[in-house]
Amino acid sequence: MTSATRPASGRQPTIAVIGGSITGPVTALLLLHAGFDDVTVFEAAPASAPLGGGLIGLEHPALDVLDRLDIGQSEFVAHDSEAIVQMTVRDRHPAETIRRTYPGRNTTWTLLHQALIRRLPAGVLHTGMKVTALVEQAGRPVLRFRDGHTEAADLVVFADGRSSTGRRLLDPERALRYAGYVAHRGVADIAPEPGLRDFLRLQPCPGVQFNLAPVPGGCDWTFYLNCTRTEYAQRFGADPTRRVFALPRHVSPAARAHVDTHAGLLLPADHAAVVHATTTRMAVPVLDITPPQRMVWPVGAGHAVLLGDALAPVRPHTARGANNGIEQAAGLAAALTQHRKYRADLTAALHGWQRRHLPAAVAAVHRGPVIGHQLGLGTHQPAQ
């Protein structure tokens, strides 16, 4: 790779997408499908790094975006149930069951990520490229990477997740805040009942929630439990705002015992058995952030934008994380297409995109602490 040079007048913009998880590849694919031919995705993790993630709920607008990318649901949806079965649990037995319909489908990070990466043309994705700085040079945004490489672009799209380098560079006042509870995760090769198809949500008592859904070969579960910052550091080896994902190697025996004990005390026996049988565990501290006030920044004659979790990570109970990112990516592609095809003013197009999508992102940030408080989870800190 060599640093890009300014395109001649009338040529397409050079676009650098930072982040190779979900929102970044979706953004790149949308732009490629729209006819942009100078799009590169830079992912910080090396190709050899272990990858994985939990359950993702996708609503109809996000599913429609994937349809437009010719990614059929059969590729990433293992079970097409739209049912959410919510059970109140008392003395480890279901006491009340409410069944409702989710306007979307459930998938896993792994299935969706694989489907997206398969669609990226060769040479678009570059791994092991950790961004360290964004500067202006000769009137253009220039990215600097940890290995000393530099890359110029007309537009830099930061879709690099909850611990976003882009957010630290562009909007450094908005730091992550720990919300006081943890989403303990696991994928088991057994299920609490044969033929499980629906998403299950168990609520044994305030301060506890257990979610479980079928995935290929078993089930994916998330166990929300309150946890102090000190306890998190003791169980997972670092502060929650620094270790925003606890990988299997970070899960201590004490963390495993803590989850197993609470499963045995609070969950029905068959659900507790699923937890106890799960060998590989992960954990995600639930985090808050001050709501964003903007999505677009000028860098010389170019621009940089934040979207998805890089813009505003939200609590998982909102089910808006992946949906926000995908919907924002689709809106960005539409705005850029108007610029490319009809010479719409790029700055105005980007600010129009911001005006349409920023309110939904802010609303999701505010909604998370409200839901957490209703469930008795963590510390109730309304978003500022």
C-alpha cells in the first residue's frame, strides 16, 4: 500500500473505513454497491486474532440493508422465530410467561461477520492496521498507523467500536463510564429443551437477567449480574473501561465460580445446567457515554465521521447497537451517492445525514440507563 494522492477534479473520493467488525464492512459494501471504487477497510486486529461475539437482534430496516447487499437471511439466521418468551422466575421455577413478537430476526456476530467478509472483494480489507493519529496534510485527512504507514483519504469513516480510536481523536471529552453490571456470555453445545427456537428472557429478581437463544450447535446465553468496578478488575484483570471485552483468557476461575453460583441459586435447573456446562466464557462490562452532539468533523478540505458504537455505544437492552450502525451506514451511503452522482455539496450532504441519524443515536443512549434502572441493574446514571 502507498499513501493515496488527491484525485483529480471530478474523480471519486478516496474513502477509508476504520473497523472490520460489523458496521465497517457494511459501510464498505454499501459504498462499493453504490459505485464507489476507492474504498479500503482497515482493521486493527491481525488476521490471526481470534474473533467472536454474541447474539445480535436485527430489526427490519437493518435486515433490508443486508437484503440490498444480496446477503440472504439463510446465511446468518439459524432460526427464523420472531418470538421473545419472557419468564418471571420465582424459587427457580417459571411463575409467569409473556410471549411477544420481535420485529426482526436474531443472529450471532460470528455468522453475520462471516457473511459480510465473504462479500468484500480481495484487497479491500487490511488487517493488523491500528490507527494512532489523524492529521491534516496538504489539505487532506491523513491516517497514521502503528507500523509507521500513512494513508491519505478524502473521507475517513470511523466504525471501530466501543473503544473507538476515532472517538478519542475527534471527540475526546466523551469518555466511557462503567454502568455497574456485566453481561457474562457463553455458547453451550446443549440447550435447556429440545428443539429450542425462540429467544428466552428470564427475570429471577431485580438486578438479574438471563437471556438465551438457539444458535447452530447449541445455544447462546447472556447472564446480567451487578458487579462493582473493583470486582470487575479482580475477576477480569483490568478496569471495565479499559477491558471493554473480556475474552476467554481473561475470565478467571473466580469469575467463572461467581457466574456458576448465581446460576445455581437463581435459574431453573435446566438453564443452570446450560451455564455450568459451558466451557468457553466471555464477559462484556455494560458502559455508558455522554450522548454525542455531532457525527461529522472537517479535516482540511476532507471529513471524518463516527458511526455505530464508535459514535455512541448503547446498553445491550436497547437492542440498538448493530441496528444503529447499519442504519447510519445506509444513510451515509445514500448521502455520498448524491454527492457522487449529482454533485450535491458534500459538506451539506454529510450534515443532512447527521441531522437525520443523530437523534436516534442520542435517544438510544438515554434509553439504556432507564431500562437498566427498571431491571435493578447497575447504577442508575441518566445520560448527561
